[in-house]
Amino acid sequence: MSQAKTLTPQELRRVLDYVATRKHAARNQAMLLMTHLSGMRVGEVAALRINDVLDGDGNVRNEIRLDADQTKGNHSRVVFVNEKLRKELTKYLTLYAPVNQEQKLFYTQKRMKEGFNANTLTQHFPPLVPRRRHRSASSHSGRRSFITNLASKGVGVRVLMSLAGHRNIATTQAYIDVNDNQKRAAVELV
């Protein structure tokens, strides 16, 4: 089975530009960026509720605490939210303006309050990515891109493992794509 394609920052920008021209652009951009900028799994994104993301003052948190039942391996973990993602989530939540803080973070047209589940969100991602440019991109591309991009910037594999919520370092290593640009940069360090 082939792995999901990782997207370069330039490719992600093109995908986001495309999504901006479609229905529910703010929601879809926020969902994509949740995987690309925090490394969250699609199931974790689907499980998020408004109160997981907003603090008591209505601001987007710097850290999202996932309960064990929100994660793949049933191990609670903390997801760190960078400034770029906080801005995107703030924009989305300003437009969405939910009243009930227990409501799912990402609504669907058919089930506004229940929102996406892991399966429906996995199916929702591929149409967001223009297929002619990114054939093997999938709902897992954001997570793989997150890990690969951080690895190419020199972030150690143990930090990556913790950010990804992996229990085994070999799992994290399998997520990292290696390309010629990374190899060129590596040999220049000698």
C-alpha cells in the first residue's frame, strides 16, 4: 500500500487557494490546516468540540488536550497550536459562530450539530485537493506533511514522535519522506 503524498508548503498554498474558491471555504481550510499545521489525525479533527479549541474567554487555545477517546491509540495527548493555525481557527469560528460549546467544531451540511465523524471526514478530504496535481494526496497527507516538513527543518525524531502521538519511533520514521533537496542540504553541512 502506498503512503499518502506529502505536500510542500507551495503545494499546500495552491490547495488552499483552490479550496478558497469552493463552498464552505473557511471550514475546509481550517480542517486541512488542522492536519498540516498540528499533525492531527483526521479522526482526531472530527472528534473535536468547540470547547476543546476555545478557552473560557472565547479565544483559540495554544494547546488542545485530546482525551483518550478522541485519539487512535486511546492515549490522551496535547496538540500544540501555532499562531498561523490559531488565526485560521479564529477566522473560521467567527464565521461559524456556534452557540453550544459542546457542539462539534466542524459541521456538515446534513448534521450541523453532530458534525463529521472520522469516516465522513476521510471521505470529505480528497475532493478538496485538485486531483490533476496531487493524485496520491489523501486525508493523511497533512499529517505526513507535518512530520516531514518538521524533520526537514532539523526537528529531532523524538520530538516528532511526541508531536504525532506515536508510541513507537519506527512509526514516526516511516512518515518522513526524504527528497533530493534535503539530501543536498545535508551534505552542505559537512
